[in-house]
Amino acid sequence: MNRVVQHPIQAFAAALAAVGILSIMDAVMKALVLAIGIYAVSLWRAVVTLIMSGALYLPRRLPRPSRSVMKIHVARGVIVTIMAGLFFWGIGRVPLAQAIALTFIAPLIALMLAAAFLHERIGSRSILGSLAAFGGVIVIVLGQARAELGPEVLLGSLAIIGSALCYACNIVMMRHQALAAKPLEITFFQSLTITILWLSLIPFAGMPLWPAGKWWIWIWVAAAMSTTGGLLFAWAYARAEASYLAVTEYSAFLWAAALGWIVFSERVSLYTVAGAVLIVGGCIVAARGKSKQPGEVEVAT
């Protein structure tokens, strides 16, 4: 382990970039779920992501991770599989912006988990930023409450809330994992775990649909975005605390609102705009508060 000094704002920027890339991937995945179904797209994306991450990781012939580190990789892979399955099933039934708004309970839960399990100190600006951003979510939810919700939307919303609870655990695990392994190792073993889990469902669910040619292109695009976002997150979480980086998740709403409107013709209301202002403000408060406090962390090399 080498000690390196990193300005926390760099990690914050990397996490923001990861959120942006993965938000675009969410829109691609929504289109794929609507076209070929959640099971097929999840399995084939997992296989393609494993191929990509393996091509980056295996040629390096690095030592195998220790048993304790492997347990972390597998545990997070299981959490991510459940989280992604619930989320992608949900966004097939819920407008993208509304779905992302529902996930914003995750960073607040992650703040408490980081304090409880990682013994991180929760700064006042991180708390203030999260509360401001969560206030934006409340505004959005109030706006959504004015619309009529069908049973499909309700079930999709419940699935997304379940995914958000998993993601809160995932945020904390990312920090723990990033301090124990390199980004390429994390991405490869997480992809391996996810692929094995989806393949294990074949005896029960049957062989998934083989996508048409045009959908394969988008599956590869989604896999590339997933790999890139994962690498950026691993780099960021090795250099800043989970409680600090968690607030970057709120920026996903801006992407979801724009992509939902452009790609799926999902209307953006004034409630959405007002909530987005609060969300961005919360991110800025958290980033400015931490940027004045560069720190030193241990990073695996």
C-alpha cells in the first residue's frame, strides 16, 4: 500500500463523471428492457461487461486477490445484481426522472451506514448538502403525487425503492472495496460475480431471448458505459470518503430529466425544475465544503 495525497475535489469530479455516464446507460437500459425484457438484457449485458473487463484485467497477470478481498468482491457483486435487477425492472414501468428521484434515499442512508461501519466523520456541509438535495427530491415527489399512478407504476416504484436500499449498502461497500483493491480488479471480479449469478437463473427461467442485431450494439454500449462508470467510481472512492461522495448521486436526476424528455417524451414539470435546483445546490455545498480540506488516504497499487 502506498500513501498518496489527492485533492478531494478530484475524486468528487470523477464521481460526478461516473454518475453522468451511468445515467446515460440507464436510458439505454430502459430502451433495452422495453425491447427485449429485463432478464435478457441483464444477462447479455453482464456477459459483455465480463468480456470487456477481462480484456483489461487478465493480460496484466496480476496476483490473485486474497480470500478476504475476494469476499468483498463477491458480496458487492451480489448486492449490485439485486440492485440492478430491481432498478432496471422498475424503470421499465416508471418515468426515468421519477425513478431516479426515488433512488435518492440511498445517499442519506449511506451517510448513516458510513458513520456506523466505516467510522467516517460526517461533516456539517455534507449533511447540509444532502438535506438540501433531499428537499429537492421531496418537491419532485409532491409533483408526481399530483399525477394519477397506475398499478404498474406503483410496483415499479416499490422495486426502485428496494434497489435504493441496496444501493445505500453499495455506496459504503465501494469505499471499503476501493481501499482494498485496484479499479480493474474490482470491475473484473464484480462482473464475474454478476455474470455467474445471472447464468445460474437459466435452469429456472430458461435461456433468455437472443437479441436482434441492432440491440446487440446497444448492449455493448451499455456494457462499455457500465465498465467506464465502475472504474471511475473505484478511482474516486479510493481517494475520498463515502459520506462525501454519496451526494454526487443527486446529479443523476438532471440527466434523467433531460434523457427522459428527449428520448422517451416524458414531460418535465415545474416541480421537477425546482427540485433539480435544490439538488444541484446540495451537490455544490458538499463539494465546496470538502475542497478546502485535502487529505491523505491509502490506495492499493
